[in-house]
Amino acid sequence: MVSSTLWAHLPGILYALMDSAFVFIYDLAIQFYLLAIRVSSSFNPKAKQFINGRKNLLNEIKDAIHKNEYIVWMHCASVGEYEQGRPVIEKLKAENNNIKVLLTFFSPSGYLQRKNSSEADYIFYLPIDTKKNAENFIRIINPQFVIFVKYEFWFHHLIELKKKNIPTILISGIFRREQLFFRWFGKPFLAVIKSFNKIFVQDKNSFALLNEFALTNAVLSSDTRFDRVLQVKNNSKQFPEIEKFCFDNKVIIAGSTWPEDEKLLIQFITQQKKSGLKWIIAPHEISEKHIGSLINQLGEKTIRFSQIQNASNDKQFLVIDNIGMLSSIYQYGTIAYVGGGFGKGIHNILEASVYGVPVLFGPNYKKFREANDLIQTESCFSIQNENEFDFKINQLLNDKKLYSECSIGCYDYVKNNSGATDQIVQYIKKEIFKK
């Protein structure tokens, strides 16, 4: 147990422990990263948004923030992490009228998609993680406490928060042994993880790993996404035009698809021309160029959602050409395919599972706890190629017993793992609000 005196001086001790070479290398890496972003901003729209969004950022924040407000700062990498943190800030605001939520994003995609969200009072990019930026940013916003979501560990911001004794927690954390912190050369950074007042982790493996490395500020929780998808299901939007499109047909919903996923889907569809299936495809990329290309590949029986009012009854393929509908659309699915598994990693399979819809996804899923769990219970399935996709789709469509078991298994898994939001909020009320 760390004494209160030692805890109060922990920031100074952390800096003393941090090898000066480590800090130098970290700062150098940040500058190289920023330089690379600046160079690529001349031809990469996302990099350009990253740079332009941070121009005059601290002055913009200073002008927006009102003095003497009770600010809760929540930081997310992007949209997925925001969805994890959202149930917590919604519950906090519902129970405490006096708090103001300040939300920051690292990525342009997160900021641009959620910059007008009503759940937060202030929404900004996170300033680049330099010592000076961290000092100025935290001085300006003066948060009463801070929530980091999942795996954002910005060195200077965390050190500055600890120096100022501002309570800071990590929610929905997940850790793996191959991460930097647990390697011999990453030990200086491990001390930064200790600066959190509390780390709420998703699974037993993460909890055991942190304890192995003497991180006693961890507590076993779950993933707040379970609470979020249940919340979405209970308040899901209805789309009469999609109901009309689906009618009494079995429906495959392909969500957050990338070109690699769409290639597989189209190969299957080409071989199933006489199938009575209906398809709803919601691509990750919704640029006009990509939507147009996808529609051309699917053929004349395709309609985009923005034109669905003009759809004839013979349309077989519906392409979603906007953002924000997918989590509710899964309610119309018989089977779901979630994209990303042939690239960097799968997208959120819980959004479909909560409706009792069995999910298929590509081979890159190992870093996602829910995918591993649902595969283990044989409720969802990873596929490697079009042949495996073909086999599993037809098996689920034709084997009623298997389908029922998968459907029940998906919903029960989500329901049984809910509750993290209440656990986190109770901690905040007791330890931070002192209620």
C-alpha cells in the first residue's frame, strides 16, 4: 500500500525514475510523428485534417471554456472508444446536473463524426503530447477528474495530471503481454500506468497481467460497450423503408466493410444469383467514389439508402451511404458479417450480437476479447476465404437448431457481461464525488 505522502510525491518520483534517455526518445518520436503527418498532409486528407484541426487549438479551447465550471474530461482515440465511454458520461450527466463534459479525440475520424454530439459540452482534438502542450491544456480546462478510454496513454498529459493531483481513471482497459509496458525496454512507461487512480479492465487476463507487474490500481470490470449496445437495442430506431425492403426475406447485413471484405462478399453473391437473400451493406468508407464502385459491382438490383423511397420491389441489395444507422440496422438481420478482419482488425461485433444475430468476420480478430469468447462458445465464426463464408452462411441458414443456439448465445453473452457502467459510476460517486 502506497502511503499518502509517497502518493503525493509520485509525480516527482516518476520523473526521477524515468531515464532521461527515455524521455528524450519519446519526445523525439512525437516530433518525428508530427513531421510525418505534416509531410503527408499535402496529399492525405486525413493527415490534413489532423494538422488543420490543431491549428490555434489551445487558444480556441481557452476562448470556449467558462471559468469555475465542474469539468469532467474524457479522452478517446476515435469513434469506437467514444462509444465505450459514452454510457459513463451519459449516466454521470443524468445524475449530476452541475458537471460539464469535455471530450477530446486523437483522430480526425472520431472528432469529425462526433464534434456535434449532445452528450458533451465541449469537444476538441487532443493537443499533441508535448510537455508544454500538456501543461497549458490542463491549466486551461482545469478538470476535476479525467477518464481515459481503453488504451490511450499519453505520457506528458498523464504526468501533468498526477503532478496536479487530478483524479484520473482508465475504463474498459485491455492489456496484452506483448505491449510496450511489459517488455524490458518499456519499463519506464509502466510507471505512467501506475499514475492512474484506478484502472477498470475488461477481462481476467488483463487483471492478472497488471497484478503480475505490481499494478495494484487495477480492478476487474467489463467492457462498457456491452452496456452501450444494450442501450442502443432498447432504444433502436425503426426504419419502415428498410422493413419494406427486407419484407419476409432472410437478410445478410454486412457492416463496416472494407474493399477486402467486399471482394469476398461479391464473390459469394456472384455464385448465388438465384438466392432469395436480401443484402444490406454498410461500407466503412462512404465516399461517392467508393459507394458508386460498390453499386456498379452489385448490379442493377442495388439501391442506395438515400434513394430507397424510389426502390422497386425487385431490389436485392441496399447500400447504406451515410454514417450512424448501422447499430440499429442490425435488428433486421438474419446473419451479420462485420468487416475489418482482413485488415487491421474487426469492427464492433457486439452491435449485431445484442440482437441475437450470429456474426461472421475475417481472420484478424485475436486482439478482440468478444470475438475470442464468442468463437469459443461457437456462437460466432471467423472465416478465412469465400469457401468458408459460403459454407458457414448456408449452414446457419439451413440448420435451424444451430442458428437458434448461436442466436441465443450471442444475446446471452452481451447480457451476461453488462454492468461495467454502473460499477465505474459507483466508484466515481464514492471516491471522487465523495457521495
